[in-house]
Amino acid sequence: MSNICEIDKNFKVETNLNLNDDIYYNVKENNWCLFGLEFDDRFIRMPKEIAKKVSKGVLSLHSNTSGGRLRFITDSPYVALVAQMPDKVNFSHMPQTAISGFDLYVGGRFYSAFIPPEQMEDSFSSVVRFRNEAKKNITINFPLYNNVENLYIGLKKGSCFEKAEDYRSGKKIVYYGSSITQGGCVSRSGLAYPAIISNEIDCDYINLGFSGSALGEKEMAEYIGRLNPDIFVLDYDHNAPNEEHLRNTHEAFFKTFRNICPETPVIIISAPNFKYDYFDWKARREIIKQTYNNAVSNRDKNVYFIDGEQLWGIDNWDSCTVDGTHPNDLGHFKMAKAILPTIKKIISL
């Protein structure tokens, strides 16, 4: 087959910027526009020394940039991006637009994406162009799975590069869970369910989803407690290897967090895969629900339970994953819509 870009120009990825009036800003030197991440030698979701204490898996994934965002205002007629990404990451069932790509929203609406080229080695550049030079509220979502060592934003010389308005809700949500929480397997980063929720209610968040590595460790519960979130979403059913592990860790994890943050609303979620039989999902759900029931019995008024069986609904539930486990765009969209009412209730929207 011929190169698809030669047949359909709409598949062509623009990596040659061809700009002659641009100025570049190092994000690490302008960290006022950075959300959901911090950085040392690269952008990270949690400190390396803490990740190391949790597990090898979390250490390996702590520098994946899921949940990272840039937010700023500009009147530039384009936004260019140069990303240094030293680790080549490929999955057979998730596109590079989500693994290594960035996507851009204007005023809360998806506008375009910075797409890495097929043969990307350790960096790529891309540009998104606009029709005018009016001021725009820009949000750029980081990749869900790759590591980003350095990031530069290019704007037209003389254009503004200003701080975005504060998030409307003023709340910060922390999500802890599996590869699903991290964003597997959507087509671009803004479609992971925590990102959809953030965009819907205009709130800040931190994504602590760790593929295959969310095992309910005490050190992770303590770290999340120290973050002092306004809402905590506990969603690691998928990574528990069996019912016994879930029984031994789930309520203990909740209690560890609750001892640090006695008043923080906690949303407890069970897995959505009820119609797939590789686990006894009902038995696992009952273990998770018992954590909730015990908290309510102890007069905890800030705990909520969302039944995973309801996350994908009845209609087209079998179209919600790529492999029977990882939700696709539709699956993540349905999850976000099922979780949103509880979050809106908590923050009185």
C-alpha cells in the first residue's frame, strides 16, 4: 500500500514548523502555566523518592505525564510545540495521539492536536494555527503514557502569553487507580475520563492512575492524604490481582487516607467490566461496597459509592472497550458522565 499521506493529505502530520516570527518559552521556566505535574529532570506526577517507596511499577510510571496541562491566554495566530521525549513508547492497542501526543482546547472546546510523527525518535515539533489573532484561553493536555523531558511553547513575537483565569470551581480532585484512570485506551489525552470531568466542571486535578501498578499500598494512601485534595476518587479495583488482595487493602487504604483527611469527600468506584467473566466482578464489588458501608456506619458523611456496573450503562456497553478491559473513547465518556453527578453534588453545581 502507498503512504496514506500521499493518498489523503488530511493524514499528513505537520512537523516542519516553517515559522519565521516565533519566540519560544520553556515551560519549566514558566511553570505558572503548568497544572497536574511538577518537574525535576523531567515532568513527573509525584516525587521520585515517594514513587520508589511504593513499588517498581509506580516508579516506572510516575514520570508518565497523564493529567498534565498547560493553561494560558494568547493572541498569537498559532501555538507551536517542541517536546523532548527520550523514551520511545508504543502500544498495539492505543494510538500515538494519546501515548505521546498533546491536544489543544480553546475555551473548553477541543480544537486540534499536536501529533507525533510515525518515526519519532526522542522529540517532535508541531504547530496549531488559528484563523485570527483574538485572545484565546488555551489548554494543552500532556501525553498519557510517554515521558516528557522538556517542553517549549512557540508563539508569534509580540503576542501575549498570559496567565489563564483560575479554575471556576476552585476545587482540586485527585484520582487514584489503574490503567483506566491513567487513560488507557483513549485516542487522545483530553478524552480520559478525569480530563473530561475537569473540562466539564472547570476544575483542577491530579491523575495518579498507574497501569498494572495501583495495588493499594499504604505509602500511596499517605502521599495522597498529604496532597490534601478537595475530592478524592478511589478507583483501583482493576489492578487488585484477586479478591483476597482487594479485601486486605481496600478498606485499609481508605482508612489511611481518612485518618489524614477526615473531612475530604471520597468517591469509591468499582470496576465496570461486569459482563466480562475473567473475574468475579460482583464479589469484588461487594468488598469495595463494604468499605463504603462501614464508613457510613461510622457516621462518615463524606463518602460516596458509584457502582461500576452502571458506568457503561445498558446501551452499547459492548462497544465501550478495545479489549474487554480498557475503555475506548466511548467508555471513558460514559464513565465521566456517570461520575459527574456525584462530583457536582459535592461541589454544589
